[in-house]
Amino acid sequence: MPETDVVVIGAGQAGLSSAYHLRSSGLDFAVLDANPAPGGAWQHRWPTLRMATVHGIFDLPGMHFTPPPPDEPAADALPAYFAAFEREFGIDVQRPVAVTAVRNARDGRLLVESGNSTWTTRALINATGTWTRPFVPYYPGQETFRGRQLHTAHYRGPAEFAGKRVVVVGGGASAVQLLVEIADVAASTTWVTRRPPVFRDGPFTPDYGREVVAKVEARVRAGLPPGSIASASELAWTPQLLEARERGLLLRRPMFDRIVPDGVQWRDGTAQDVDVIFWCTGFRSALDHLAPLRLRGPRGGIVVDGTRVVADPRIHLVGYGPSASTVGANRAGRAAVRELRALLAAPAPV
């Protein structure tokens, strides 16, 4: 059974940032990743997501990301960058290793389980992100729908929507980007959201970014599920969206009340026939493997101070809540390693 000081679960931006800082910490560590290759969730993004439409990518620590051509697929550019980072700094990521459970050992350490393998560790940095936990809300009649339902995570490009009547559900950046993308081939598109979308006319300044992060951090400190950075942000008027507005594609309707076999229906009885319901409704944190530790509080979330789990200081959640952004993940990785170095250097209580 391998033994180490720290196990890092996940090798996306948050996990690699943590590993970078662990290299100089004096602590032994292992990095486990469920993906077959470097790149984190980026390797699974839809092929039509180009670098021109990706939100700003922040450098991994110690290695500049040279922006590729705007038309290069994000699923190619970012994994190549992550792979180069692993090579440059000699970060040995063990993959594919899907962690199924983390449990308490009898001696005060943690057991990290994956299939027939188990690692024993003094501390844990969890950086599993959200990509493997797509969220689809339930609406009455959902199981009766005769058309197709899919989530953003399963989108492979606009061609599959050709000639279809599509309702796009969701008010985030991905929802509007994909709405515009499929509108060119679909027979019709309808955009629905639970709340009226808010578009930001001004630039996304550092002060605005801190304001958004503070909203998510407040939820985490209160023990609530964090929500995403994207869900707390306003939508930016990109050239693509300005053009879409001129074409009348951004005419939002309120959320439907139920799903019927041939489409969707609103509370007032208005119905619309559709062939596809496209759920652009975000993701939830992939934390099921931590369930044996009973970290969740009565309000459904895990109370975190910075990255440290308040209920168990051996565990840090990086890329969770307020650190679930590229710049936030880098800072969080550094902070987590600093705290764990201090924790593990302290003498054991008598």
C-alpha cells in the first residue's frame, strides 16, 4: 500500500498548481487523475469550442501559456499546454486512476481507494472539479418526452441539431454561446432561463472579479453548496452576442413549467412543440468519493475556510467554490500547500 504525505486527486488546473507548489514543500506526494491523458476537463470539451470564445486562461505557475491561433480547438490547445507543464516540472501523474472513496484509517491517516489500489496519506488535496457531474433539473413530465434531451457535457457540435426545433435551457455563457452556434442549422431555437439574464456593458475589471468570487465564498462559508463562478457572473457583450442580438436570437422566455411528450408547456397553458431539450444547466462539484468522511453540513455544503475544510483540516478543496477559476485555482493551490506544510510539520498532540 503506497504511503505519502499528500495525495492530490485531479490533474486539471487546480491539481497541477497544487503539485507545482508541493515540489518545493519538502512533502512527499502523489497525483492521481481519472482522465486517460493530460488536460483535465479541457480534453472533453466540444470540438467547436475555439480559443477565440474561451474565457481568459490564466497561466499555470512557472510556465507561460502562449495563446494559440483563435480558431484552434480548446480541446487541443489546453491539453497540450497541460502536458508540457507536466513534462517541464517532472510531475508524475498516475492515470487513469478513478478514486472511488476516501476513508479514515485507524491511525489518523486517510485511505484513498481506487479499484484494487489504496494509498495511505496524511493529507489530501481534492481537485476533481465539476465536469463529471453535469446537472439536469427535474421538471414534471420529463420522462414522457419523445424527443432528445442532452446536456452541455454531451454536446459534440451543431450538426446534430440540423433541422430540429430546439429549446436551450440556461442563462450562463455556455448556454448563449451554444444557442448562437446551433441557430444557424436548427429549424428554430427558443431560449429559456429561470431568471432574466443580466448582460454587462462595462469591462470585467479586477474589482468586479473579486465581487463575484466574494459571493461564492460567502455561500461556502455559510455551509451552502457553492454554485459556480459563472453562475454568479453577468454575461459579457462579446461581438458574437452583439451580432446575435441583432439577429433576434437572444429573445429570452421564462422557464417552462412542465415537459409534455411533444415539447414544453408554461404555467399559463402555452405550449411549444420541440424536438430537442438542450440542458445548459451547469455542473455540480464531483465530491461523491469524499462521502465516507461525512464532511457535508446540515445546509448541504462543505464549510471551507479558504481551501481548508473546517471539519477536517487534513483536507483541502482546491478549484472548489471561490477558487473554481483558472486564476483562483492557482492561488488556492499555493495556499493549500502552505497550510498543509504547517499542519504536517506540527508535532502530534500528546
